[in-house]
Amino acid sequence: MKFVDEASITIEAGKGGNGCMSFRREKYVARGGPDGGDGGDGGSVYAEADDALNTLIDYRFQPRYKAENGHNGQSRNCTGAKGEELVLKVPVGTTIVDVDTDEVLADLTKIGQVEKIAQGGFHGLGNTRYKSSVNRAPRQTTNGSLGETRNIKLELKVLADVGLLGLPNAGKSTFIRSVSAAKPKVANYPFTTLVPNLGVVRTEKHRSFVIADIPGIIEGAAEGAGLGIRFLKHLARNRILLQLVDMAPWDELTPPEAAQVIAHELEKFSPTLASQERWLVLNKLDMVPDDEREERCQAVVDALGWEGPVYRISALNKEGTQILVQDIQRYLDTRAESLIENPELVEEEAKVRRMIDLEGRERIEQMREEARAKRRNDDGLDDDDFDDDDYDIEVEYVRE
């Protein structure tokens, strides 16, 4: 199975049924009058968050969905049946955006949450509706209205409290294995992680939080280098970002340079996301000589002009990880209490997330447009020849 976190589809709600024009005709009933029934309403289209799903791949291969039309009215004042509603099952964490208007139709963040995304057409009226004292034999009816048709984009963002950010081989997967039960792949080569991984960190019996590990980004990611920046959108819902820095890098990039690369790429993707709560985590200190640790750590802090929290850890040996985990839990608990006490913070947080979504969507679309232009220049292709799927990342998704 492939991991797909974006899909574009067209949905169409059902048309309302037409009203019926009919007159009662029975033996021994003279001038029975009108008896045409109304039509039925067209089926609407809904989206439902289903925790059994973790990818949007089903929507990649079927681009059109239509709800059932309402049935026409019938004689004897029989109303037409309503069209059956269409429910699209999507993973929890899916945002639905109208492509034509950029309107966010739904943000499904809870299991079982259901939202209407296309209104079905309304029923037409039968001629019985037009009967009056001066119009005993009306011949007027109305047709049912058309249902809404929308071109929509489904965007999946993983739901986590904490997001890990860093270059390939910074130790993100090792860290998530160290503090949770998740077992993502770990190897000594870059881009070991190809899809987001989630782990539940349990600090006490009834206290825990979810941490997300996304594929590493490299310099030039905002221009499409490596796996690009499309996975950064999965950090939009996080309350804390942990920027991991490899203090014993295997390549020629120094820790201060690596830290600056991440900060720069994050800023280019979304300035709003870059301004959110972010903690600096200096990893792999077990591979750094004791007499060099302080100097190397201070060099990273100075290079970033860092004023926020700094943690020195070794994810492999679990050195310093418990202090970090406990501090994260306390921060999240305090934040949750603040949201309960001050409802205005909830709307403020939602506004920030919408801004991050908008900035990220615009940046990803800009990157795709640049890729299309480059492809046309290189191959002499027209817009009609360009296949957008060529620039979508499709990677194998393995359930651990």
C-alpha cells in the first residue's frame, strides 16, 4: 500500500426530483382536482473521519463522486424518495479545501466527525401545491434544483502534539524509538524515513502525548531538493517543534550549518510555523568527546541566536531524554489548562493553524508550478502533456 497525503477529486450532490403534474381520476369522482406530489431532495455529500484509514490512496484512483438524485413526484400526492446521501470516509486529520475558492470546507480532527461538504438539490413542487380557490386545476410545477458540484482537495496532516524537525540522519527516528513504543526504520544512510511516523509517549499511567517523526529535509528543500517540503505541512497541528541537530555529523556539514539550514527552510515554507514554539535538541552527544561538548553546543546556539529551551541528549543511550519528555508533558498540560480557562486562545490557535495551512499550500503549489515550468522547458511539453503525479511523492507505507 502507498502513503498518499493529498488527493484532488470532484464531488457532485444529487439533483432534486421534479414535481409531478397529475389530476385525480376515479370513477364516480367528478373533477377530482390536482394530486401531483413533490419530488424528493437530492442526496448531499458528507465527509467522515475514520480511524481505520491512514492514507488517501483510494481517492487517487477514483476522481469523481456523485450522490443519488431525488426521485420525481408521482400522482395521488405521492412524494418522490430522497436521494441517498454519499459519505466519503477519510483519515482523521484530513482538511478539505475547495480548489476554486480556496475555502476550507471541513477540518476533520476527531474520530467519527462528520461534515457536509456539498448540499443536495431541493425538491420540485407538484401541481397540488398551486391549488387555490381561484385556481382549481393548476398546471404549474417546478423542477428540482441542481446539487452543488465542487472540485476539492483532500489534505492529510498527522495529528500529534510534538513534531520532530531535522536533517536526514539527525536521529529523529532513534529518538522516537527511545521515548515511545514506535519502531520506525533506523539505518546509517539519509532518508531512512520516507513517511511520517507516530509514537505515543507515556509519561505516567494516564498522561501521554503523541510525537510525529517526518522525513528529513535538506538545503534547497523549498525548491524541491530531496523529498521537498511537502511533509512539513504535517507539523501544522503540533504545539511544540523539536529541532534535532546532529552533533557528530557524518558529512562535511557542521552542526551550526545544519541548524541554520533547517531554520532557513522552515522560514521559507511558512513564516508562521517558524515562529511557533520550538525547542532546540542537540543529539548524539555520546559521539562527541567530553572536552568538546560545551564548545560545539555553544556554537550551534550562537549560530542561531537561540534564546529558547536547549536540551542536550543522546537518543541512542537515552541520555537526557527523560528530562526532555517530562518538560514536554508539563508544557502540554499547562497549555491545555490555558485553553480551558481562556476560550479566546482556542480561536487564536485555530487562526494560526489556518494561516500555516494557507502559507504551506501556497508554497507547495508554487513549487509545483516551478516544476511544471522546468519540465516544459526541458522536454518541450505543453500544459496538457504535464502529469502532476510525476511530482507527487509516492512511497511504500509499511505498517509497523
